[in-house]
Amino acid sequence: MDERDLLVAAWDTQRQALRRAVDGLTDQQARDTPSASELSLASLLKHAALGEPPWTPVLHGEGADWSDRDGAAEFEVGPEETLDELLRAHAEVAARTDDVVRALPDLDRTVPMPVTPWGPTAPPRPVRAILLDLLVEAARHAGHADIIRESIDGATAPKLAGYPGDPGSDTH
């Protein structure tokens, strides 16, 4: 297993945790905002699905201009969007991103960062550093999803994963 495979596996673990946070929920429960957060599980899923693809040209060194990007819109779940559709989109994007990561020729290559509306353009960075940042972002969303899910019905991440002996599980 090479470094790309390790990065993909770690990233996928976080994506699975985000998807697992909606296991057994209705569309409405996935849209609920039961905690102090303004976000729902559905909005986190949508953001995760829409947030990965813009990085592909950046990872290939093509640069990107995101100056007209509306990051807040990535969290807005339309009334017609279902949880199943969001899960499918998230899985499809993850598979495409994984293919991109596995095909990257040089993780040490320094590439230009995107122009963004939310701050000055960052200096060029190594592809590896960008991938690690994206992995951290996925982990942050998975943890956020854990809190939202526990606020909905008390289900904890270990319980949802089926780990016996979890303090939040009925199996200990």
C-alpha cells in the first residue's frame, strides 16, 4: 500500500463516518438542526459532496479562481433533495476524488492555491499538504456530524459503527 492508498483509506474512513451518521434517519431528521449548530446532517453531506470536486484542478496544478464561489450555498439543501440523493452524490464524488488522488504523479509537487472570496490567496503548497488539509476537513465534518446525530436521537458514532462495549451502546 503506497502513500496515496493510505491517504485515500484515511479519507474514506472519515467519509464513512459522515455517511454513517445518517443511518436509519428520515429525510426530515437529516434536515433537523437539534444542536447549537446551524447545520444539519444533510447540509454537511451536501457540502462534503460539493466541496471536493473544485480541488481537482488545483491538485493538477491548473490553479482555480473561486472568487465567485458561494461557500454558504454548498450547505443549502433544497426542498426536493432527498437523503438518498445526497448519500449517492457523496459516494460518487468520493470515488472520483479517490481516483484523482491515486493518479497524482507527485505529492511533493508545489501547486498554486485557488483565488477565493474569503481571504487572500494562499501561497503555493505541496499537493501532499493540500490532501492532508482536505482529510482534516473531512474529519472535522465527521465529528460535527457525530454531535448532531447524538443530539437527534442519542446515537453515538461507536454505536452506529456497531462497536460492542461502547459506553453509549446497549451491548456493554
